[in-house]
Amino acid sequence: MLAGLLVRGLIILIFISGSVVVSYYITRLTAFLIPIARISDIFLWSGTVVLSAILLMGTAYYYVYHGFGSQADIIRRNPAAGKRVVLTFDDGPSDLYTPQILKILAEKKVKATFFLVGKHVERYPDLTRQIADEGHEVGNHTYGHITVPNSAPSQLAGEIVRTNLLILQHAGVYPQFLRPPRGLYDMRMRRIAMLLGQVLVLWSLSSQDWHPRATTEGVIRRVLDRASSGDILLFHDSGSLYSSEGSSRRATVEALGPIIDGLREKGYEIVALEEFIAFSEVG
């Protein structure tokens, strides 16, 4: 376990060091091409810090939304599905927001996929059963919403297996789908998913309803303005992982109905994830 942590730490250190070196020489070249004596030193170091941060964030964004190398085992979207999209909800169930979301989905006759956190399944077994009984798909989102790359192998495997068993116990179905918290995964998680017969599913468009300053109008606008054919849309039906008292998901609840209506007006069909990935040429 210690060796694994040291290796991952070394990889992170090399990655950060590399971004700093690249940023340093880019800012140095810029200062050389546009020489301003009084601010050149300040620009050199502040520019290095800012550019390094941008490179790291940009790489992290690309990693979550596109990945590196061949990743046929990870589903982010499916252009082959045509004008079809999928609604997914992470971090639940929640006794406050999940029932409201289920009511809206029932009224709109929409099936969604809920990626459940194991400790919430334990706390709200009846809601877990309700989600499955109403025809929605249930996925695994680990037991404690862990950061996968930082977890020990035994912890990672335990989190996934424990949540699978809890979902099977309380929902009566084995979760076909597995989603890493925050979209952060590694090869160990990919191998575990394969061994357990599960499919890793991320997303192609986040509603950003998790943001503390998220508004109903902002969530609606972001989804309807950016949705495209074959998208997997990300929402959240619980906020208790971000705050001890639970962050509000009021914007999610209020935006959901208008988003469903808006997507349909634009000609999109909202389908279940299993049906969605059944189309060929998944990408």
C-alpha cells in the first residue's frame, strides 16, 4: 500500500513539475519577445504560476471529458444514439430532494439513472427501492464518495463491492453501471469494473447544479444551450456530501421540469442509459 501511494505521489509530482517547467519557459519567451524591464521579473514568476494552474485545470478537464488513449470501456456520450440524451443523478438518495425529482420524472414520463452512494443507500433503503420500483436505473457511485486515484487498492475494491451488495439488497437489482466520484478514475477502477461486469459511465455535459451559487435559470440555460445529440447529462439529487447540513439542490428540482420540456421541444428523446448505450459505435 505504501509503495502504491509513493508511486502515485511521484507521478503527481512529475506532472506538476512538468507543467511548471513548461509554463516557466513560455513566460520567459513571452518576456523576451515583449521586454518590459520593470515588470519582467514579476511577470516571469506570476505568469508561471498562473499558466501552470491553467495547464493543470485544462488537463484535468480533458481527462474527465475525453480521457487519454483508447478507452472503449468508458462511456461519456454516444453520437450513434442520434437525438437522444440521458439524465443521470449523482450522490443520492436524499430524503429531501430525491422524492421531488422522482415525482417530476413520473409526471413527465421520463426514466433516468441514479448513481447512488453506498452510505446513503444504507440510510435511505426505502428510497433506493422506490427508485428501482419506478423503473429507473441504479448505478454505483462508491460507498463514501471517495477520490479514486488517492485510495488504496483494498479500499477502492471494498467501496465498490460493498455498494454493489447494498444496492442489490435494497433495490433488488445488480448495478450495471459504475461512476467514479468527480469523474476521477484510474486503471485499477477500470479493471475492477471489468471483473465485476460493470460499465464505467461518465458524462458529456454537466448542469453544474453542484455549484454553491447555482440558480434555477442558470442550470436551465446551461443544459438547453449546450445539449447535443448523444449527450449524457449530469445532475445531483443530494447535497450532503458538500456540506455537513447539506447543500441545496433546490435549483436542480426547479430546473428539471423546464429542462425536460425544453429538450423535447428541441426534438430530443430522453431515454434510459441501457437503451442509450445499446446503439452501436459508442464513443
